[in-house]
Amino acid sequence: MKFCVFLFLVLLSFSCQKAIESEIVLPQRIIAQKDSVGISWLALGDSYTIGQGVNPSERFPKQALELLKMKFIQTKRLTYLAKTGWTSADLLSSMGEQNVEGHNFVSLLIGVNDQYQGIDTSTYRKNFTNILNRSIELAGGDQGRVFVLSIPDYSLTPIGRQLDTLKIRRELDWFNGINKQIALQNKCIYLDITELGRAAKNHPDWVAQDGLHPSGLAYGKWAELIYANYLIY
């Protein structure tokens, strides 16, 4: 198998539904032969990764998996290490406590709870750097097999609009500036889903019934963005 890799948060609930499940996918701009062996994907994050408010089949990794089947990608497993309400410190701690195995690819989306809880950006920068370094190790030391997703802008949701939207947007831009800088410095793939979500502000069906998280339709857009960057020769 030959690869060339280019590529919330629940404000109201902290139900801890740990997910370590089996299924799988890969990240941005991968070239793989159609007869490639099974690929494993480790999805790290918070409520956005675990798909708070949607069915498991509507989570963005699962939807990306279904799309990739059309490209004859053989799959092995998809492992979630994510909980609603997790901050970067929570994720980092769990990665140290859990016996996390290596995977072909690792996705990382974390930080919305840091912003919401008022955690300072210097702490986030330190935690995110440590998480990313560990993610690269779990991906066999290959930075190109780690892709970072930006933090969505929840100020556009019905619940978010009841809060200080300008503050939320400004601070999320700070946090995303940090995770983007660190990801690119480490030659990891960076996928901007924040602007994708902001462009969809006039699509109420892109918000889950909880009025806060993305709906299955919105997660489907994330999956399409991932799928569009996979190349198979």
C-alpha cells in the first residue's frame, strides 16, 4: 500500500459517554491503491467528534467512512476518544490514562470548551501542542497522517445567539489561530470547518435539535470536505 498524504461542547450537559468503538476512515489528500489494506482512524475531541445530538451514524467520521466506500477504501476500525464537555486538558489527561493504540490516521478537534470555560490561550496552546505531539506518535510519527479540524462557531446557533456572539467569535478566532499555527508548523493537515459553518448561517437545518450542536446534515458537509480531498490511483 502506498500513501502520499497532503492531507461542545454541550453548554447544558456534561454527560460522559466515552466512546471507543470500531469502524474507520482517513484524512485530507490521501492517495491509496484500491486494494489497500484496512485503515484505522483515531478520532480525538469533544462533543463535535462524538456527535452530541445526532445518531452515531451521523457523526462526521462515520459519514466520511460511508463516502470513502465509494472510493473502494478498505476499512479496519474507527476509534473515538471523545466526550461531551472535554477541554484540551481533559483530552490530554485521558490520552495519558487510556491505553491508546497506534492508528494509520488521527483526527483532532478540541478547544470549544476551553473557550467557553474561559481558559486562557497560553494554557490551550501548551495543551494542544502536547496533544498534537502525542497524536503524531500514535500515527507512527507521520505528521501527514494527522489532521486537525478547526473549532466550529457556535455563536451562530439558537443557543449561541443568546450569548455574547461577538465575544464568542473573537475568542474562537484566537483559539483557531493557535491550533492552525501549531498544526501547520508540525506539517499536519488543517481542515477549516469554521468558515464552512459560518457560510451556512442561513441554514437552520444544519443545527441539531438541541439548538447548539451541528446536525447530521452539517456533519455531512464536513464529511464531504474530507472525502473531496481523497485521491485514489
